[in-house]
Amino acid sequence: MKIAVLFGGDSMERDVSAASAAQVVGALRSRGHQVVAVDAMRGLLPPAEEKALLTGRIDRLPPPPVSESRLPVVVERPDLREADLVFLALHGGTGEDGTVQAVLDLAGIVYTGSGRLGSALGMDKDISKRLFLAAGVPTPEWLMAPVATDEVAERLGFPVIVKPNSQGSTVGLTLVETPEQLQPAVELAGGFDESVIIERYVAGRELTVGILDDEPLAVGEIIPQGGEIFDYASKYQSGGADEIFPADLTAEQTRRVQELGLAAHRALKLDCYSRADFRMDREGGLWCLEVNTLPGLTAGSLLPRSAAAVGIGFDELCERICAGALRKRAAR
């Protein structure tokens, strides 16, 4: 099968996208597929540039945003149109918010992951949380900026989490412990997105669960080494966090995380795969923070580790993601 792995894009998660693409390309080639790497800003990479770009490391800070996307031009090129399947290794921005998915739909190109509606719902944290509640999935209380500090104190209490409404990888996120810190945090988050969400902070354990083919995978626990927040550096720098799969939970706790993760996945109308993130409070209560519709896909990323813990290796995971896309096309 001819597969084009689409990566890069205009978001601040471009480095993460390239890291995912590097390993997806290798995994699919090892399964006998004809694979090309396509930069969403530049098109098909020649072999020398592919090798150089896809072996780059992820810096401690995300790269700056790109002002103009060239994806519509890239989609018109034969590298994507002649492929049997486009594997989306994009993260954040227009690559994950339904924009790319809509462009590919209009071009009649088959792609991996969720469609334009599910992608858009998953990227908008405010809408996601409303759908979680409708599906019976607990999520921390929240307010949308602008909002008075007194109202935040009364309705949410401090500390709170302030973050862009439509960003991933904890870009622009701040743990706000006092009222005086609120407005600077809102301004910081507002530099990354036009809408900002203020969420009650849940002290406790950070948990995650992958979903594949409408089934939950292993539950994992993330223990950041630099503090309470699993921030950008903790996620992508070696030794930034301990990631334990399977998590040290009771059978009942594990089952409950898996049930809620699947319910959240379905509430957002997602396809094939995703990853749901939770906090477990000190009383054992579970709170869904968000669902990642295109989670990281390096062998050490959380979704592949969730799959590996139930016996699904990285190459097989990539193959099953492709199979899910082909099933979706056949069902149309």
C-alpha cells in the first residue's frame, strides 16, 4: 500500500509532529508499505531532507507559530492525491482542529484518525467538557475568560489551571495559585488562542488511557519530575516524567478509567483511536481533563505505551490505525 505520512504544519507542536512522523514512517516501511514523508508546509521531502528533518529532537520549548498555512497547496500535489492513504502525524493547530480533515474530505483523500467534526469537538476544550458532562463523564468545573477574579474565587476557588481553549501539549498553560496571578496567566494563554479557559485545579494523580478500535487500552500514570504539572518539557525531554504502564490502581479503578475514557471518546464522535487524560483526586474521584484526537506517536509516547502494555507493539499499532481508516472509507 502507498502511504503518505503528513506531518509538520503550522502549529506550535511541529517538533512533536516530526518526531511522530519519523517513527511512523519507519514502522510502516517495516510492514512492507511504500511510504513517503510529506511536510504540510513544503510537500514531499527528498530522501536527504527527510532523514535530516525526521531525526531532529524536540526542544524544551515549543517552536513559534506559523502565520500562513500552505496545506491546501500541498493537498493538490500528487504525493497525497495518489496515495492509498494519508497517515496524519500532525499535532495541534489546523492539523488537529478539523481544518486539515475537511480539506482532505473535500479532496476525496482517505486519512487516519477522526473526521472533521470529532476533531473540531476534541480541540475545543469548552465544548468537549460540555459533551463530557452530557455523557456522564466528570470534568473539573470551568469558566471562560474574560471573567472577574472574584467570580473565579467564588465558583472555582484557587488554585486554578489557565490555558488556551484550543491548544495541545500544555502550550500556554499556567497553574495559578493566587488571585494576583490570574490576569497575567490569562494574558499569556491569550497569546496562543483567542479564547482562554480557567479550570478548577484537581490535586492528585495524573492518569491516561488510550482508545483503539472502540476499546480501551492500558491505563497509565504520569509523575512529572519538575513539579505538579505535566508540562511541555516534562512531556518531551528525557527524564521529564515517570510514565508507569499499567498504573498502580485497583481493578475497579482501572475499569472505571477505561469506561470513562471510552465514554469521552464516543461523546466527541471520534474514530479509531484517541487518548483520554484524567486526574484522580485524593478521594479517588476521576476527572476527565481532555481527549487527544491525534496523540503523539513515537514509540515512547503515551498512546503507544498504553497499547504496548496490552501486547500491541508500535508497528502493529500503526498498522491498525491504517486499517481503521480503510474501514471508515469502506463504510461510506
